[in-house]
Amino acid sequence: MEIGVIEIPTKKELFVRKMEEQILSGKLKVGDSLPSERQLQEETHISKTMIHAGLAELVQKGFLEVTPRRGAVVANYEETGTMETLNALIRMNGGNMTRKQTHSFMEARIAIEGSAIRRLAEKHSDEDIAFLEGILAQADALLEKKDRSDAALAELLFRYHRGICVRSGNEFFPLLLNEFRPIIMEFWLRSIAMFGAEANVHLAKRYLDYIRAGDAEGAFRRLQRSVNEYLNCLDGQIR
């Protein structure tokens, strides 16, 4: 049996999480002023150094802003937030995205990967095709295993779609996918659970068919359709 490393949060991390919960739950509202660092130290029994570092992290995440006269003030994180803000929102929801967050994320996927698959269909090399074929071959081999792992297949699907972004020539697209990796992996696991492993691999092959044929619009429309099918299925489960 492998248990793995057990990490204990530091006092600073616990302070940051507590403040995030206060803000995300609405107990602290946009525009509310926080107590001084000295008052927070007295209330939490955490050193002033950790309080200061924790507040700085909350500012960086977009939860707080510092004003000259009022000190630390709760910010509108929808306007000032970062990827770390989204991670905090998901953590607050037990590791799951809300319906609105899921729809927003999938819109972002269409914007990012949709542009990438169009670019790759319009201009690709034999090496690009061979790279994607290699991942699909690994997926086919995995499907033949009786004790196959959904997590392993999700990893291959992530690598396949990231490969499309890398091969599209846009330097930012694959970095964005890497940034959203935990969310994307959860998406693939859900997609495998909803539609089956074989259907997901078949869809990846259809994308490659469009790319080979140079059909940029066909590839983009198929991506849109698959996203809508996923959202409709998910919405049906929620209802």
C-alpha cells in the first residue's frame, strides 16, 4: 500500500484559506476594510510576518487591494482575480466547478483550442500528423487492456489536445492548457465516464481526419459540437 506524502499546511496557508473562505462566502464583501495587521495578529495568534505574507498573497490572487488610507480592502475578484482565484473558488466548492464555471471554462476551451485546431488544419507537416498518430496509437493500445486506467487515458487525451495547441505554432496556447491542467484532467475523466473510453478516442481520431484534410472549419465545428454535447449531458445530470 502506498499512502504518499502527507503535507501539513503552514499557518500562513491556513490564514490565506480562511480569508478566502470569508470572502467567497460573502462574510467579507467587496469594499470591506480588513483589521490592521496588528489586530489580525492578536486575533489569530500568527506572527506579523506571516500575516503580512498572507495578505500579500491575497493581493496577488486578486482578493484584496491595498489603499493608502484604508489599508487592505476586499477587492472584486471577478475583475482582479487570477488563475489562483479560480483554484480557490473550485476548492471552496469541494474541488468541483459550478455549472456557471463549467460553461465559462468550456467557452474558453473553444476559444483556445478552436483557434489551435483551425491553425493546424490550415498548415501542418507530416511530423505533426505523425506526432498525433503516435498518441492515438498509445490510446488504442490502452483500450485493448482489460485493466485499463481511465486516468491513463485522460492523460493521453490531455497530451493529444495539448499537442494540437503546441503544433499550431502559438506559443501561449499550450501554456494556458498547462495552467488549467487539473481542471482539464477532471473534464476528461468526466467525459470518459459519460461517453465511454472508445467514444473519446474515436472523437480524437475524427479531429485528426479534419486536420489531415485541411478542413479548418469542419474541425472547429466538430469541437463546438462535442463541447455542446458534453455540456448538455452534464446539465442533464445536474437536473
